[in-house]
Amino acid sequence: MPATRPGMTERKHRPMISLAELQRRIDAGEILPDAAVAQSLHAIDAHEKAIGAFVCRSENPRAADTGPLRGIAVGIKDIIDTAKLPTEMGSPIYKNHRPRADAAVVMMLKQAGATIVGKTTTTAFAANDPTATLNPCNHAHTPGGSSSGSAAAVAAGMIPLALGSQTGGSVIRPASFCGIAAIKPSFHLLPKVGVKCFSWTLDTVGLFAAHVKDLAHGLAAMTNRPELLLGAAITTPRIGVVMQEFAGEPEAAGAEAVRIAAAAAGRAGASVRALKLPEILAEAWRIHPTIQDFEAHQAFAWEYRENYDAMPPLLRCRLDESRDMTPAAYDAARAVAIRARAALAQVFEEVDILLTLSAAGAAPRGLSSTGDPRFNRLWTLMGNPCVNVPAFIAESGLPVGVQVIAGYGDDAKALTAARFVEEALARG
Amino acid sequence: MPATRPGMTERKHRPMISLAELQRRIDAGEILPDAAVAQSLHAIDAHEKAIGAFVCRSENPRAADTGPLRGIAVGIKDIIDTAKLPTEMGSPIYKNHRPRADAAVVMMLKQAGATIVGKTTTTAFAANDPTATLNPCNHAHTPGGSSSGSAAAVAAGMIPLALGSQTGGSVIRPASFCGIAAIKPSFHLLPKVGVKCFSWTLDTVGLFAAHVKDLAHGLAAMTNRPELLLGAAITTPRIGVVMQEFAGEPEAAGAEAVRIAAAAAGRAGASVRALKLPEILAEAWRIHPTIQDFEAHQAFAWEYRENYDAMPPLLRCRLDESRDMTPAAYDAARAVAIRARAALAQVFEEVDILLTLSAAGAAPRGLSSTGDPRFNRLWTLMGNPCVNVPAFIAESGLPVGVQVIAGYGDDAKALTAARFVEEALARG
């Protein structure tokens, strides 16, 4: 279906680098790892000036000789520690900050042979204050946030893989806005050691890549979990479509994305039905900000208390407004989250995956907002694996995605089902 | 009972500073906050040379004018980030390392008005390689670890409060060896942002103080949770005594501590009975190292992979031996932990608290080992609040404590019940 829609011409003007395809060519000896990295460096040189996805770049990055990700150039969101590159958190408070150690996820990439080519832009502290990064699909629009640079760099065809993180909707939403695949894996599948904390209950490291298969290859190599490599396809997944009414109305394009994806999946053999989530899930959606903001006050205590004037305005305002939140309110919110996770586990007794909105609609115009995470935040709190699959191209060449969500811990099924949806959409 | 036992004379030669009593005197205007801090600084000057509890000290620390912990001098384990003092993790790999920000728990202390007077010794990366710190009760013995300096500084009467952390038994065990009170609160009650990670499932920040009431005042002030302040005492707690047979035999002194504490509690009105834990708890005890080591490989990936020669030998050996651990083994261990937590919650339907060993026995002689965490590690994995209460003085002036454990999230009950046991022991 996307192939025949308006905007796909524009899409073809920005070919993306498929990690899995590049890996296959390297394994086959068709391209040397160093040449593969050089390809990305040239693509960055070609597009970076227009997009602004990078904060800094590695000097003379070289490819490794071994490892499943040799020759794969990766961008790292700039809230993730790197020993050899500054880590500035998108904020002048961390100007020229150079961590002693690499974050655990950076080491996972390096151990798998990947080449870190630079740090990608992030909204300050992965909150809401926008970066100057442009959406590669339409430069008049935001790429979304907070993982703005990682999404944009993959979407612009600069690199085949990038790391981001999500506390509200900072992985899935920019992936949807930029028309690429992304996974927010099950909570704790990827370690957060060396990742700047916003909320320890919510923060989740995620991956951006061109297609679902590329995510699977990247995540399998990082975690040494070959079961993520997408073996046998699901042939007749049971799909529950949820519109998250508690989160308010989506825009027309958001609803259309779900409709198109559900219809395509149905035609491809899935059993698709509308599903209403138990009320405790709506309650969990409502208390997400309580958990996020209570923990943010502790996580950002040094920045907020000792660098108040230099704090990013939107985040500072959020913290100002939540100053009086009580431990009792937080405890109550945590209890709701625990009950909601149990209820959601029951839902996955009835369906294989949930299909829902990745964002309210296409990327907003301008750079004053990175968009709204209201259709993401429940899933971040629940900890379930979520995959963004681009569903169609709306007006102005802007893509709109859908989220494929599996049960907690079942990242393999989330990826397999997301590929099913992706292929169903490709068939139209 | 302790007052009449051999060794108490020695104990009286090292009077400790009671946080609650100092707080009362400051509130009453009997001592100025600056004088209270100065008292600690003098005590450090007097004892530090013999004990070696500090890595570095603050320059001219001043007391705050406000806050419940004004005038309270605090020592911070040197794996916890401080913006104004180096944070060296007990390892030359972090020589002169100066974090940009204070850890969240340090900010909690500062916001409550406490004065950070220095960083306390830690075994390298809070693992097993000993420090040179001596046990204040008997200089020929280890103070335990990994929070060696924090336990020793409080026990030597240098400071009224210190922060430590526990992954196996690094808070409760040194408290037992040094004859002081300590709490390992419920997992996640205290944030770990800015605390060097060993295992994100296990690492728990804890407090050391002279007596249980002092812990309660410290923790209540840090967390803004007045319910921890020890209101009405429990009069007839239901106590289950568990000997953790799965962890092997304790030494005579360890068993004696439990016997003495149980008998004293019984005389004070508690209903005390022996309790055998469900088999899944034994299984959880067995898989603790799987979770710890699998996560340690990720948490210390940069140190281990890029600074192998400089790694502390015991930790490096542990990582060498667990290199081939599979994700599947880790996943299975996590599943056991989840089932065990549910089973343990059921146990707390029948009893208010569990009473068990804090360590196998008294502090080992010499500094070659910080002791064995085998009676602690289950409780770290379960996440329940644990309080060490000194039970009696064994030979050589060495104290031996017991652990009082409450249900997950019920830190107030853990403290109240620990005070009950402490008072029962004082009455003999």
C-alpha cells in the first residue's frame, strides 16, 4: 500500500541503509566492513548539514574485523555515556562533559563489532525542550523527540542503527514521525547503566533502524539472544486493536494508520478484533505522569536545585508544577501500575499482540514541539515491548506509524508480529 | 543484655553519636548545628588515623541553617557520586574521577540539611576486594564490606549517619560486624541515580547509624516520609525465626545472636516461632549469583573489557568465571525471583517480621576477607526491608547482630519491629 501513495516518491529520494542487508553483504564478502562504515560517513557528510542529527562525531571511526555488527555505523543518543566522546545531555549544564566509562549498551554494541560514529541530538535531558533537528521526510516538521537525532539520522539514510530512549514516547513517536522502524524492548532487556536517568521506572533504551528485520538483527547481536533474529513468521496472529480512548481522540491520520494496518493484517490472515482494555489500564495511563515527575525530582535533583537557571524551560516548568507531589501519591501510583501490569498480562492470554497508535498523527509542523506522547506513555509504564511500523504516508510526505505490542518479555513475538504487519502493509 | 556482657567496656570506650539525640538537642537549641558538625570533625580527627574509614574529606564543611538534618555530619560510600568530592569507586580505574552531579541520595541529604563531611572507603566497585579499614571494635578484624568505611565511621563514633549500598550483604553484614544499626530499605525506596551499578536488580542504598531510632530519623528526613519516624511501638509482634538452612550452617556466634534476640523478644511480649521458608526461597537464594554476575558483566563491561589489568582481582576472577553465563540462565533466574517474591509475600500474611542471621558469625580476623554474605543475599534479591540490630558481644569484643525483616514496602514496620527487638535486648 505505501508504494502507491503520495509521498513515496519523496521517500525514495532518501533511501535508508538496511542493517540486515548490509550485514548480509559483509558476511558474503561483497563489501568490506571499513567500506560499509565509510558509506555511512559519506551519507552523514551529505545530509547532516540539512538535518542536524548529530551533536558530535567520532574522529576517524574504524570498522572492527569481527562481530555480527562489524561494519555497522551506529549513532548514540547524547544522554548515553561514551568514554571517547562528550556526553552533553542536550543541556549546557553538561557542556564538555566527558564520562569516564561507556554505557553498558555502548559496550554491547562495541562487543558485537559495531562502530560508534557519533552522538545524536536529544532534547535536553530527554524531556520536551526541542532540538534544532529537522524531519528528513519534510524539513518543515519536527522529527519528534526526545530521541530526535537518532530517528532523523536513520530516516535520512545516514546510519543503519541508532540508540534512543523512551520515558513517555521518545522512541516510538519519533520513529513514527520519521517513517522508520523502532523497538522499545521489554523493560530491562537493555541495561540502563550509563544512561542519564529521568525516571527509573520508565526509562527504556530503544533501537531505530530502517525496517523491522534490521531491529531484530541489531537487538539480537547486542544481547546475544539469537531467538530475536526472526525465525518462523507468525501466519495467523490474533490481533487486538486498541484505540486508547482514555488518551483522547487521535488526529485523522493517526486513526487512519491503525485502520490501514489492521485491514492489511486481516487480509494477510490475522484475526483482527477491536479490544477495550480493562479500566485499570486507563488508570495506569492517568498516573504515568505521577511516577515520571516524582522520580524526575529525585533524578534531576542536582540539576534542578543547583542549576535552576540553566535548566531547559519546559522541563523546569514541569518540575516546578510537580514540586508538591507527595510520596503517598507516588506510592498509590506505583500500586496502580502493578495492578495494571497484571491485568495487561491477562489481555495477552486472549491475543498475540495489540495494535495501536504510535502517535496522535503525523509530525507537527515547526520545531516548537516534539509532539505528544499520550499514546505511548501507558506502554512505557507497562514495560511491554513495542515496535513502530510505518503504516502510510499522509499529506506533505509525512509518514504515520502504528505500534505493535506484545506481552512483557516476549520481544521475539513483538518483532515477528511487527514484521507480519510490515509485510502485510507492503503487500497492500 | 549487652550492658552486662564482656566487651561492653570496650564498647563504652567508643561512644557513638546518636542522630536522633543530636537532632533533639539541635531542635532544643542546646547545640548549634555548626557545633554539632564540628563535634564530628573532631571525632574524625581523633579516630580516623587508627580506623581508616575515609577516602577523602570535605574542605571546611559547614552546617545548614534549616532542615531536619541540619548539624548532622554524613559520610558517603565512595561509589556514590558527589559533585564536590572525587568518587573513585575504590579502584585506580576511577583515580581522581570527579562526577558532574551529586547522586540523588546525596541531594536528598543536602535538601534535608545534612552536611557531607567526606567519602568513606568501599571495596573496589562494592565487590569483595577488601579495603584497609579496621573494625573499631577490634582492630585485628575486618569491619566487613563492601560499605566498610561507612560502617566503621559510625561505629567509631565519628559521624551519626553514613550511606552504604548492598548487592549481596554489604550493608547488613558490616553493621553486624561493627555493632551498629543499619537499614537496607525496600528496593527502590532510595533512588540509585548516581550510584555505581553492580547489579540493577540487587543494588540497594542503605543507612548506618548508632541505633534503630537514628535510622528512622535519617530515612524519614531523606525521603520526606514522616511515617518512618517510629510512632506507636508494636507491643506483640508475630515473629518468625528463620535459620536459612539452604545457606549452610552459621557459626556458633551467629546462631547465638538469633537465639538471644528471639528469647528477648519473647520475654518482651512477642509471639515467636520457628519458621521454615517455602522451597522457592531456597531456590531464589541459589540463583542470586546468577542475577548478580550476569548483570555485573553488563554493568562493568567498560571496566572489565577495557581496563582488565587494573580490575580488582577478586571481582575480575568472579567475572572470568561467569563469562559464559547465558541469557537463558539469567531469564530463568529472574523467573525464580518473581515466584519467590510472591511466596515471601504470603509468608508475611502469617508473621509481622522475620528474624534471622545478619552474618554467619562475628567479623573474621584479619583484612583478607570482608566476610560472607550468604545470610544476606536472599533478602537483597527479594527487596524486603532489613534492619540490623546488634544482639550481643562475642569474644574479643566483637558484636554480632540479627536481621529484622518486614514485608516489601513496609519499612515503617521493619523499623518499629527492629526497635522492639533492640529494646527487648537492652532489657535483657
